[in-house]
Amino acid sequence: MAANLTKRKPRKQVKYYETNAEELCAYLGIESNTIDQLQFHAPLSKKQEMFCNDYQNDIIVYGGQVGSGKTQVSILRMLIGVMSDPNYAACITRQSKVQLKGSGAIFPTATKVFEHAANASTNKLELAWSFPEGQEIKALHLWDNQNDYQGQQNTAYYCDEATQCKEEDVIYLLSRLRSKAKMPHQLILATNPLYDSFIRIWLEKAGYLDEEGFCKPDMDSIPVFMARVNGEWEFRKTWEELEEEFGEDTANDAYSFVFYSAGVDDNPYIRRYLPDYIRKLDNLPDLEKRMLRHGCWYAKPEASGWFKESWVKVIEPSQVPLGLKTVRCYDIAATLPDKEVNKNPDWTRGVKAAYDKETGMFYVLDMVSERNRPAVIQKLIEDTAQKDGKSVYVGLPKDPGAGAIEALANKIARLAKLGFRTLVSKTRKSKFERAEGFLIAAQNGTVCLVKGDWNKTFIDEWQGYDGTNSRSKKDDIVDSTADCYNHLINAMFVPTVTYNKTRAQQMKGSTLI
């Protein structure tokens, strides 16, 4: 639940420590000559101090550049929580378990600090620490792992490298923020810039980024308010703006949100002890330097430029030649969005396309989308087939597993009974191998999109495609488009289909091209 923001009176600012090394050691109850062993070198920078003493905002994004000390200062925040409140409970998260445990990762780094400074008992199997007065900190991964978070009650969540995580997983953590601790309940997102990330979208909507993707100086560290409106996050500078535009109930459920843009210039430890690291950042190629050294959220790594919007031409429906063989291929998901478990499940996408073998032009004609139960998805496929007409082939994916094969057979039988011809897409090849033909065609300028309200969604997903099987990104459009292209270009035959009327009746179609 969001903090009580009624009339949005600011929380009392509590400064848990000063950035003097001796004072910090005295507060933590450790010898001052051991501070270097903890990898915290006071005094901290102004930006680090602001972050560590922010107990006012609900959601905090810290980073934006490499070398900001985000891992160390996040651990310090947790250590201060342990020393300040006997009921403190926190959880460190990353996308995968391997990322938590690897060399230099947050678990071994935090273990050194917690054991030395707070007499923590470490459970290396469970990735957890327990403290003498009952405080607890755990490390859990997020990848398809929401079950481990059910029933948890935590004071704070620290999401390390948050851009690698899915938005729905991160948002789910907000529902687990409850404990007996007196300290404010907070979600901390530590991250470096990544264009293909929900955090970049949040920062855009919140007004933190300028036209080039850098943090606006006048917005850095300035809180705003975010609220869920019709399934989308809305950001406004004040609570009053939310109330005026969306009503008091929406405003009262809002979260306070802040972005601290920080990098090596805000990390005294690196500037003092690792000057070579700064020189390496300054000598990176321009694109990487913009992203990693200067915190540009619009910079994209070279490896992610498989598709560019400029490669395709948007045309009117009347510009598509008549009489072309046409298919509509589906990538099927049958999950209804759930407010608690999965707010952003995969989509069912049905891309309709045609191919002119005389000119070599590939036309993307239309796209339908739905997220719902299997029965609703089946109705979508059948209703869309009726609108497209019987000349349009219906492409369905053949997923592994007995249940998926049975469901596919049922879909084919129902469509056959209605008089529609089906094509089956086998998914043995990798996603990139399946998508490669369409990508080459787009690069060669032989792809056209018929103008429609679905164009932006289509282009955005293809521009975010990097050739990998990433669970943090949607690829429903990529798969369905690739299936259309491969069916049409490879001149595949319509398979023989069977539906269970007499267990013997067969329907045969003609060749596709």
C-alpha cells in the first residue's frame, strides 16, 4: 500500500547519520580505523548523503551513471536501518539468483559489511542475514519468483540493477511493504541507464529527462507523485495536481517518487582511489560514454539496433496491391492481468501480412491484440477470421507440451469447421533465426506498414528487439510478424487438417503461393 499521503504533509526529515567517518563509526559501534574495511569512505558526497537520508519518499531511483556507489550506499542504508529499528526487515532483489551471488555482487559485498559492523549471522544457502535484536535481511531473485514474496512483510526493498527487471515484478514489491518497523516503508531502485526499460519511461513521464535523455538539472532530486490511472502510471509535480485531475481517491493512493541522478563525480571513493576507472570511462566509444559516463537514457548499445523505424514506409490501405496471398499469424498468451500477481502479462498478438513475390515487397496490414482468458482469445481468433475472410490463412504456433498440442488441435478443428485454412508455425528455431528474414527485408527497404493506430506499438517492440530471449521484454509482435514473413516467403503448403466430426473427415487446401 502507498504511504498515507492525505493532503500530502511531508514526513519529518530524520537524519540518521552525518558523513564524518568518526561519527559514522561511533554510531555503528565500530572502531574508526576499520571504516576502510567496510568500503565506505566518509565524507560521502552531497548526492550520496541526500540518498542515504531520504526517508520521505515511497519510491527512490538512484544512479543513472556507472560508478555512483549505488551498491555500497544501498548497503549502508540497510545497515543504518538495522542499527535504528529492532523491527527492521529488508529484502535485496535482482533479476536472477546468479546475479545476487557472483563475484563482486551485492550478497558477498553485503555479507562483509553486515558481519563486521552488526554481528550478523549469514545463511549462505538461503541468502539471508539475521541480527542480534531480531532484524532480518534477505536476498531474493525476481525472475518468475513472486511466490517467494507472498506473505513477506518488509520495511524496504532494494532492487539492484532495476532496469534488468520487469515492471510488473517491481510493482508487486510495493504490495509487500508492510512491517512493524517505525521507519518509513520504501522501494529503492538502484540502476544504470537502459533505454529499453520501464524506468526510462517512468523518468520521461515524471519530467526528469530532457530532449537528449539526460537528467534535467532543475529536476534532479526533486520529488513528484505517481498514481495508477486506468492501468497506466501518471506523474504530476504536486499532490494537488493529481487531486484536481483525477480525484481525491486517486491522489490518496499515489506514491511519492524521486530520482537522484548520480555517477562517478558523486562518488568520493572512486575519485580518490580509482582514477584509472574514470579514465577508462572517459575513453569509451561515444555511445557507451554517453550512457555509462554521462547518464544518457536515450543512448542505445550497438547490439540493440536490429530494427529502425526509418527502414519501413507507412502507406494507405489503397496502396496495397490487390490479390496478394495473405496470412494472419498469432502469438498466443492466455493470461488475464491480475492486480496482485501479474499486472502486465504477455499479449496475444495477431499480425496480418501479405507478400508480393513480383516486387518483393512485404506488407504488414493489421494487428489485433488481447490479454484475457483462453475462451476470449479463441473468440478473438474466430471473430477476426470472419472479418478477414476465408481467403486469409490463419497461422497458429505449435508450442511444446501435451496440453499445448491438444489446444492447438482444438483451435484447428474449430477453424476448419468454420471453413478457414490454418498454418502451423513450428518454434524449433531460435527467436533470432525466425526473425532474421523480416529484419533483412526491413533493412533492405522492402517492408511497408499500412497506416493504423497499432503502428507505434508495432514499431516500438521491433525497435526494442535485440536478438535475445529476454523475459524482461515483450516479443509477441516479433514472433507473430516473423511467422507471417516465413510462411509467405517460404511458400509453405496448407497442411491437412482434421476435425472430430466423424473422426475421419479431412479437409485439404491448396498451396499458399
